[in-house]
Amino acid sequence: MTIDLKKLQKDIVAEVNRREYERVSANADASASSANLPNDLVRAFEPMEIEGYLPLAPERHTPSIAAETIGNEQPAQAQIPPPSLYSKLRGVPVIGKCIGHPRVMGFLTRVRQRPGGASVKNVVILLVRAVVYRIPGVQRIVCIGKALRYMPERMTALEYHIADGNTRLRNLGLQIQNQTNQSLYTHALAIEQNEQYLITRQQRMEQRQRELSVMLSQVQMSGAKPIFAVRAEEESGMPPELYLEFEANFRGSKEMIRERLKANLPYFQPNAALFSEPLLDLGCGRGEWLQLLKEADIPAIGVDTNTAMIQCCTDAGLEAYVGDALQYLAAMPANSLSGLTAFHIIEHLPLHVFISLIDEARRVVRPGGVVLFETPNPENLIVGACNFYIDPTHRNPMPPALVGFLLKARGFERVEIDRRHLGDPALHLKGSDEAITGPLNRLLFGAQDYAAIGYAPE
């Protein structure tokens, strides 16, 4: 006898679907799942009746069922639950065969598993879905519809997450920006402090270098004393503190001198914009001119032999050194200055020293630089005959024509004479004859000082 494997496979699938349907139905109808769980497990593993598919077994003597049940109060069928509608339908010949089909059993199982159980609504839904899903493209359209149905919620959630991410990124960016700005500010402050420290160190080194250069030049010229020192020792005999008080009484107050010196700034401001070299002020005195240059952002250095004067400059925060003018210039390299000034200095010098001073100025002032020498004007008779000699350190008046000639002869060009500081107009002579009073007023109350200005050839 041969076994029909295909028919056996179909029967096994139908039996499995039937049992699965009965298990789902039992779980849905039971009120207490814990009590039905063991029965379900046992029922799920009941053996199938497949003896009909096997060859016939040899006949055996079987005892009577009645003998087996003797002594029992109730037969075993009394414990089996009554057959359900499904079981009854299975017993109908035609309907039972249709219900027992594997596909029908699977369909009923899926209907039972839906919310609401085995209802007409669920049966209709599954039937319609089974028919509609067989149309090409409908399943894809249904999937797209489901996606579109939930699209607004998902878009809202996505927008929320994007906004939250943007907020986090913005906060992180602001935090990084604050930290970066704080770090940059700290580094900038440190750089500024280091720069200021280096500038101070450089200024000290330059000052020390100049002092050493002056000392070296003095050693090399040990046979002759400094010009200003000779003047201070031999001519005036005034201590430095006394000469400072003398200038305060006879030259004028600091405020008056500052107002007079402001007229010299236009000569040096163009050079300050073009050149980086400093300006040197010989005989800087109390530092009025150095202070004006500092306020105009023009780098300047002062030199004077009077220690009390230099102390006034350093107390005001100005760069000034004690030294002889000619020796200081001789120790400087060529073309190292943008300009040179000397207010009321040349009248203290012998002529040969003044010429040497002009030569050194021509060497150290760079091309295009300016030199300015201011001195009392002997064209004013009161100045040349009286006021000039109030200062015991003055040697002799220097006429404007002589100073202009010396500047041109020693290499400077565009030399000009600027007569300045007119006398008090209240002292002018009055009269009807202007031909007499005019020249007299110019001779007696004309310009009390003059400045000789020259430019180094470019």
C-alpha cells in the first residue's frame, strides 16, 4: 500500500489550522487565562489521527470498553466539553470539508485574531482586503495612504526635533563664541602687556646704549672737557638748581613757553607722518617742547647738561638724558634722526663748536629732515645791548644773516629766517612822523627772537 504524501500534507496543514483556530477561540472565550493555559498546551500537542494513511495493522483482541469503565462513577466522555458550532459544522459532509480546507482555517484564524473576534465585520474586512489586494498596485496605494495618514504627525515630530536640534546647536554656538571671545580677549590683553613690556625694555636698552656711546666718546676725547661742562664751570658758575630758578624768572613760565613753541609744530608734523626716526632736542630744558611733541605723537628725545632740567623731564614721563650736545650727536649713527631742534643753545657756544654742531646735524639728520635753531635776535637793540647779557652763560649774539649763511654753507637747503616774539606794543613810540617812529619801534620793540630753519637735501 502506497502513502499519498500530498494528501497527507494537506490534511496535516488543515488539522494544524483547525487546532490553532480552536486554541484562539478558547483563549478568547475563557475568563481566566491562567486556568485554561495547561489545557491549551495539552490540546496543542494532541497527536493527529493519521492511522488511516498507514497500512492496516494486524488484528488484535481488544478488551471491551464496558469492562474498562466498570468501577468508574462516570465515563471518560463525560469530562470532554460539548462540541462547538465549529465542530458541528465539521461533521456536515460538504460544509465540513470546506471548513477544514487549510486556507479557510487560516482565514478563520486571522479573523479570530482581529480586534472584536470572529464577527461578520471582521470577516467582511478580510474578504474585501483579500480581493482588493489582488488588484495590481492597490497594496502599494494603501501603503502610501497609510504613510500619508501619519505624515502630519510625523512632520510635526520632525519639525519639533529639527527645532530642538537648532536650539541646541545655537546654544552650543553661542557658548563656543563666548569662550572664543573670552580666550581671544585674554590673549590680546597678554599680547598688549607683553608688547608694552618689550617697548619699555627696548627704551631702557636704547637709553643705556646712548649713555655708553656718550661715555665712549668722552673717553676718546679725554683730552678736552665737554663744551657745556666748560661753559657751566668757567662762565656761569651757577649750580643746576639755581639755573633752573633763573630760567623760571627771566625766560618765562611753562605755559607761556608752550604757547610760543606751538608755532614750530607745523615744521615737523609732515616729517612725523613720513619718517619713523625720532626728533632730537638739544638743550631740552624743562621739557616744554618735548611735551608738545609727545602730545602730537611725534617721537622725540631730549639732551641737556643740567641734571635738574633732566629731572623735570623724567618726572613728566619724557625721554631725556644728561649729556653734551656735540658728543651726543657724534655718538649717533648717520641718518638716525628725522629732525633736530635747539632753542636758545647756539648763543652759548663758540663759533667753531657751533659749526661742528651743524656738521654733525647734517650727518645724523636723514634726507628731508628739518633742523631748527632758535636764538635771541640781536636786530632788536634792547635784546642785543641788554637783555641778551642777563644770562651769564651767553657768549655773544648770533645775527640772523650769519646763522643762515652757516646752514647753507654746511649743506642745508631751503634755509629761512623766522623772526618771532614781538615786543610789547604798549611800549611803542607815539608820534605823527611815521618815518621816524616806525623804524625806531622795529629796532627797539621788534622781534626779540628768530629761528633759522633748514632742510637736509633729499
